[in-house]
Amino acid sequence: MDWWLWFLLLNSNSSEWWLYLLLGGTTVFTGIIAAMLGVGGGFLNVPIINYLANDTINVAIGTSLFVIIFTSFSATLEYGVRRVIDFKLGLALVTTSIPGAFLGAFLTGLVREGILQLIFGIVLTIIGINMILKKQNQNPFVYQETLKEERKSIKSVLIWKRKIKTGKGETYEYSINLPLGLAFSFLAGLSSGLLGIGGGIVQVPVMNIILGVPMVITVATSMFMIIFTSAFATFEHAMLGQVDWPVGIVMIIGAIIGAQIGCRITLKLKPDLLRKIFGSAMILIAIKMIYEALISL
């Protein structure tokens, strides 16, 4: 057992030992789900912290974001070793998603949250159904021949051609409409800031459906991007005193372990199955948002 966990346990009441162990164990599960879907896992972490640690919702959100930094970093290390992250695309998209998140956070007091949740929940439902029903139109490993013809017809500098060769020797090639990607990434950040949801739940369908990035690359790149968004958001919450550091530190170990497991599961899944799992998760989150919105109206 690590020294910091001994420190927490020895400086806590005996009745709190089980709570820290439970939080750490539960976060293994949330880390697995987060790494598999390319999301932060806040939709699971926040209610867990709020209920088990009895923290206020704002502190639960801030603590969850702190944990997500390590969840996403752990997943990024594993996906990076397997070479399935499009680092250049991720860095390009965070340049607009981060300003969008800050603007969304600023606008939260100006827009009625219930109405936003209702609209967004409906949109997420439609996107989730689309992801479940959509099939991979072409083999991701033979995009090269398609792009040879595409290069002859597309001369615009707005189209960004990407090529990822994984550790297994598989090659993914795809084209990105960069201005469109930057615009939708800004909207993803905006919705994240407005509704307090993880950027990955929006960023993943943006990259996969709108930009045409293969699902495995999408999930891995999303986890890389979440490092930046969660770090900025955690800093903001820390300045407001909205992070429960002992709880967050205990949950980090579970998150790191869970993320490693989740990455390994993802890399063994077929793209269509991974897309269906993500779509199903989106629909469940959307139903929860719609329910909360209707209750608040």
C-alpha cells in the first residue's frame, strides 16, 4: 500500500477507512468505462462522490475533474504506447474546445439550465441512435486506395489528411475538414461548460460522425484531449475551494488502474461494437438529462 494511503488512513477516523477503500474500488469501474468510451467519467464520478463522500455537488464536480486528469493521463499513456492517438488532431481541436468551455461556464448564469438540458438530452438521444445504427462503410485498414482518388479531386487546403500507423502495423488514413472540426470542437466545449458534462461525450461523436475519424482513434484521441480540458477546469474549481483533495487522491489509484483495463478492452473490440456501446451510453445519459430537465421545469 502506498505511503499516502497509509497517511490518509492513519489520520482519519476508523469509520472513514471503509469509505476511502470503497471510493478507490468504485473508481476502478469508472476508469474502465471512461477509457473505453473516450470520456472523462464525470457522469459516474460526480454522483459517487456526492453520495458516498457527502460532498456538495460543486465540490463533487471539482473533485471528479481532478480524478479525470489522472484517468485520461493513464489512458493516454496506454493508447500512446499502442500508437492509436492522433496527437496533432487532438492538439488542434483543444485550441477551440477550451475557449468554448470557458465561455460556456460564463454563460451558465444567463441561460436556464433545465431548458438547455432538455434540448441537449434530445440531441444526444438522436446522436446515440445514429451511432448505434451506423455501420463502418469501409475497412479502416484500406483507406489508402480511397484517398488516392480523393487527393485527385480535393485540392482545398481546408482538408487535412491524416495517417496513423498503429503498434500492430495497422494503417488508418482519413481526411479532416479542419475548419468544420474546429467549429464543432468549440461547440463541444461550449456545451461542456454550459451543462457541466465531460467534453468527451460530445467530442467523440463530433470526431467519429462529423469528421469521419475511425472509432478507435477517436476514443484514444478524446482521452488525450481530456487531459487539457480537465486540468483547466480543475484549476478553476481549486481556486474556488471546490476540490476534496483526500477523496480525490484516494480515487486516483482506482482511476489509473481502471483506465489501463479499459484501454486493453477497447483495443480488442470491433469498431462497430465500440460505436454501439458508446451510443447506448449516450442514450442513457440523455435520458437522465431529460428526466432532470423535466423535473426542474
